[in-house]
Amino acid sequence: MTLVGRDLLDQFSRQHADVRRPLQAWVKEVEVARWQAPQDIKNRYRSVDFRPGNRVIFDLKGNDYRLVAFVRYQRGIMLVEWIGTHAEYDKRSF
């Protein structure tokens, strides 16, 4: 997948050092993935949630953090929309 929004992830990991390694591992996996449909993501990440509009919610670092991404499966693009703590995620609506 082509990952768009790396700058947001880099900035977040500078502010939250405890998520740096899990986030780096996630980025590496996404960049080599060839996900064609939501089930492909679910096969790799059992805890992933799906929202309307091709949004995918990933849990990071044991569910301490959440990452919201928009996926264009046919084009192989994942756009990072938002990343934050689980508590911050609970205050938002996606």
C-alpha cells in the first residue's frame, strides 16, 4: 500500500515515544501489504474495526493508541486521517 500521512505519524511518535516501535512496525507492514478488501486487513489485524466510508481503525501498542485511516483498496492507498490515545479517540466520532 502507498501510505499517505507519514508526517503525521512521525510527529506523533516524537511526542509519544512509547508508541514509536509499534508504529514503525505497523508502517513497514502497511507499505508491503497488498490489501484488496477489508477482510485482507482483518486477516492480519484481528482487532481492527471498520467504519463507513472505507475508514479503518487500528489499535496500537496494546490498544493504548488508535489510528484512523481511509483506504482506497483498488488504488492501493492508505491515508492516515488521525492518530491519538484511546481516550482521545473515545471523545471523537468517526
